[in-house]
Amino acid sequence: DREYVFLTSRVHPGESNSSWAMEGILDFLLSGQPEAAEILQKFVFKIIPMLNPDGVVNGSHRCSLLGRDLNRIWVDPDCVLHPTIYHAKALLQYLVAMGKTPLVFCDLHG
């Protein structure tokens, strides 16, 4: 059984360098290089490259379209108001319940 690595980025729309870093991670993992293939054989990656797409498209710096900092609502996200955080948290909780607690959770910021 492989361990899980959970990667997210762009919860704050203005942190565009986190997209650049995530793109680099994805490019490497999908490159076919022997090192990437070895990593993919050892780990299962769950990747959410953009947690706040509405804020990014709208040109916000830190908040969602509702004016909320999505990085501050992980404790009690609403499935309608904060769907990306709600479902990301649900996936994490599911993995934990299945005995597959991620070895790494990394939320890229800028």
C-alpha cells in the first residue's frame, strides 16, 4: 500500500507564485523521468491546484467572491458557500477514516 501526499494551492488568489510552484510539481510528476516514476510508484498524490478559482478569475487578492478568506474557514466550511474547502476537507476526512492519513499535507502559498 502506497502512502498519500495531499497538495493544494491558490487558496489566496493573489499568490500566483503558488500556481507556478504547483505547475512545476505537476510537470515533474508527469515528466516520465525515472525519479518521478519512482515517486509515483511509492506515493498516491491527491492534488487540488486551485482552491479559490472564483477569486482568481475575479482578480481578488486574498478572498473568495463572498469576501471570505477561505484559509480561515477550514473548521466549519459550508458546502454551498465554500465548496472547494468543504470537499477538500471531506476528502481528507475520508482518507483518515479509511486508515490512509496522508503522510504529507502541503498547502502552497506565495
